[in-house]
Amino acid sequence: MVILKVVTYVWIFFVISLFFFGFISSDTTRNPKN
């Protein structure tokens, strides 16, 4: 099933981006640019 593989990759990308954006937002709150 190719669709299952695509869904798995999408889920992995979603989780990684979620952690990445969470890390960036927490970093900006600790060290505000302006």
C-alpha cells in the first residue's frame, strides 16, 4: 500500500515540524528579538 507509506511519512513530518516549531517558539519567548 503506497498510500499507507505516504500517510506514515506525513505523520513523521508533522510530528517533527511540531517539535521544531515548539522549540523555536519557546526559544523566542526566552530570548525575545525585539
